[in-house]
Amino acid sequence: MKRQLLATSICSALLLAGCGGDSTPASSDNAKATPSVDFSIVAIDGYLQHAMVCQDQNNNQTCENDELLGYTDEKGQLSGKITSTQSPFIVKTIVGKTIDSDLPEQTVEQSITMMGLPDEKAITPFTDLAYNLAKSAAGNGDVTDVLISQARQDVEEMMTSALQRESDQNYDTSLIWGDYVEKRHSSSNSAEQDILAQTHFAAKLILEIDSSATLTTAEDIVQELPKHQAAISQVDNKKPIPEPEWKDNGTISTNYPPLWWTYLP
């Protein structure tokens, strides 16, 4: 009896050893699925070249090595195949490697992480802000489509407030989503070009505010950005997009790069 129990224990411990003469291979149910779903993203501060692109399988908003899909090209793009579109995309810049097309003569000096949204090819400060608003509203729960829809609306209202001037008509909130860099360069409407240049600057300003020590939540950014309407409205479409700089007193300065640094598609 003891011998039989011992043999059974050994057999149980060595499941793959073929005990009892059964050499049936382990089930393939847990095998890694073959990527079969096409994806295509574009990472934008300016276009971000050599940035990491991951799919956040464990929902921790961190671009981890086992989630890495690849690196972006000179236009901030990456395409390939994935197993599912259920998990959001992440873009992470790498200090000393990633290049922002707005400052093409240097690599980035600060690592940033941006989250994408469902059904949005472009991953930008706007998608990241919306995702973080939805994540905050979800608490310990799931980031649902309803929460994302509400967060998108909050970002659109923020931008309407930040760009609205007395002489303007209502701000076209569809300009926020997608590749607003390409939209600006392909537009033949000077008024739209101005708005898109200001939208681009506002996106940069979101990242700058987010890096401040005093404003730490997505809700803080939504409240803060419209306060800098004057700086946003002064962005000149005929010049390269300036780099905003957050001051300790809560003001913003704008620093224009040389004209020859402008991205030309």
C-alpha cells in the first residue's frame, strides 16, 4: 500500500514524465495565441521616433519588456499584428534615444508615458489625459467604454474653453483626436492651421503641466489648461511649434526653436 502511494505521489509530481504509459502531450489551450489582428499607431508630441510601443496586458500603465510591440519610425508610426485589441496601447519615450520631430536635432531629455484610447490610431497627450480621467473615475474598477466616452467629452470641453476667443466660432473638437500635426500641414485653411497649431501647443502644455510638482492628477490638468488661454492663442502658425516651460509661479513661457527645425512632411 505504501509503495503504491509513493508511486502515485511521484507520478503526480512528474506530470510530464508519462506515468501510467500515457504519453499524450499537454493541452495547447495555454499556448500563446498567434498574433492575427492588424494594428497601426502614430505617437505624437511632435512625431516621436524610436519610442517604445507596448500593449498594456496587465493594466498597470507601464510599458514592460514582455508587452513590447516595437519602436516607432521617423514619422512616429508602428504597424504590426497583435492577438487582441482589448488592452490599450502605451507609448514610452526613451531618454537619449527618442527624437521629437519638433526638436529633431536632439533626443528627448525626459521620459514620458502616454496611453492610447480604443479606436484611436494616434497616441497623444490628449488620449493620455482622457485615459487617466477614465482610470481615475473607475477607481479600482475597469475602465469602461462609458467612462472613456465621458473622459473624451471632458477633454473636449477643456479644449473648447482653452481655445475659445470672442472672435472665434465654436472650436471643432474633432481636431483633438487623430494626427493633428498632419492635419495642420495638409490644411489649406489658414484659420484652421492656426487652431491646429494651438492644439499642438496645448498638447505639449498638457505634458509640461503634468510634469509639475504641484499639479499631479488628470483633473488638475483639466482645470489648469484653460487658464493659459493667452499663451495658447499667441502661438503663430507660421513658426515652429514652441516648447512650453512651466514656471514655479504657475506661468508659462514659450520657447520657439529655430525655423529650420520645423517638421516638413
